[in-house]
Amino acid sequence: MTDSIPKICILGGGFGGLYTALRLSQLPWTDQHPPQITLIDKNDRFLFSPLLYELVTSELQSWEIAPPFSELLANTPVDFQQGTVTAIDVNNHKITLDNQNDICYDRLVIALGGQSSLDFLPGARTHAIPFRSLDDAYRLRDRLKTLEQSDRDKIRVAIIGGGYSGVELACKLADRLGERGRIRLIERNSDIIALSPQFNRETAKKALEKRLVWLDLETTVADIQADCLSLDYKGQIDKIPVDLVLWTVSPIASPLLANLPIAHNERKLLKVNQYLQTVENTSIYAIGDAADSRDQDDKPYAATAQV
């Protein structure tokens, strides 16, 4: 800590970052000078991502699920800075933004979230739609309208990634498209939402079965083209026609993390202790998609806000 007012810098305004900032601002600080809390995000709005599905089905409007940070933090001492983090200088306790502004810190919280891994599969960047942002939801909604207004007898949708996002998206689209929809959920593991309790998995399977969603387990996608994709099931390749491909594969870590001189795992996530402090630098905390957090049996926790 420095001798002046301590500075806490939080990178990323998702659930982890925003709620950390709000909770810290509410603590009954006993020091004469409470810390200066700065929240940094590349967007000007917080995205309530669990309701992103309702934007696709027009059950909600964007203003209902993406309030501006200026409104959320209006009556708090938290300082919001909009910008993209371009560098983290651990040795000098300094953050650099794309506008060339430098922000110094005494404590750093890394909550940058993940990035879509579209570049790892041929054709994914061109032909698949990710589902992580407002723009993704708008793009999907527009594509669905075009398909619904077409003369297609059936609308064939492939969702790649059988985590929570993929399962919920499959159910929402099945409800929207009804009998016209032909939806398949593709997962490379032997089960969906693999890190979840058995009850959650069984509940999700029942929801998918009720909506006649086809489930491809132990299956990977070899490539994606404009109107078809190739599935690899135990070495056998099948090419199937599709009208829409959605990408809900687990995100990859921010490239910024790989350059930090602190411990990573094989996925470049930051290793943390039970307090979410990085194991080699206790002044830096990592949460959400940035953290490699595990239980007593060394089993990784799911990178969700609830955890």
C-alpha cells in the first residue's frame, strides 16, 4: 500500500467486477480515508447476460437488460472509466488504457471475462454467431426474422457447446420456432453442463427432450460452411445441412493474462487461493473467467457469477 489514499482498480464490469465494486463501496471502512475504487470496462453499459435470451425472443428490450454504468453507480463513490485495457504493469502497479491513460492501483481485481474462441475452428468466424453481447443478440434476432419470413419448411439450427448458455439458447429457440424448428445441440464431452450437479444435468436433459432438441454428445465440429457443417463422432465424419449456427463454446481467457508474470494454468487462467488472490501476488485478485479456482478435491469450479 502507498501512504496516500489506497486505490482499488477493477478490470471488467460484468457480474463479478460490478458487484465487487458495489460491495466494496458499501463496506464500513474504519480508516480515515476509504479507498478510491475505479471500475474499468470497454462498454458504457452493464449487460445482465442471463436475460440476453429474452432479447432474442423480444420478451424484453435492450434498455431493460443493459443499463448504463453511469446510472448503476450514480449514488456510489465508484469511479467508472470506459476504455479497453491494453497493458497491465504488475511491477509498477499500473494499468494502461487504449486512450493512453494510465491508472495506478494498490489492489487489482481482474474480472475481464472471456473471449469467444471462434478462430480455433475453420469457418466459425465467418459462419457462426456467438452469444455473448448485445450485438450478438441483435444479429441472431435479425437472422431468425429472415429465416422465419422465408419459404423454408423447416429451420435447421445447430448450437455448438452444451454448457448452460447452449442449453438455454436451445430451449428458447425451440419455444420460438415451434414445430418449424429443427434444433441440435453439439457437445464434445459425454454429457452437457459437465461441471454441474447431477440434478442440474438431468433437469436440462428433460427440458431439451420435451422440446425435441437433438443432442450430439462426444461429437466435435470439423468445419463450418455457409449452409452445412461437418460433425466428427468417434472418427466418423457426417456433413449435415444447417440454416443457422450458434457458438456457445466456453470462452478463452483474455490475451492480457498470458503476459502477466504470475502463475497460470494450461488455459492461461490465473491460479488463485481460496480468497481469489493470485497465488504469487496477493495484491492481485482474479474472478470469473479469469480465475483458475478449485475445490478441496482439485476440481475446477464453474466460472459463473454464482460461484
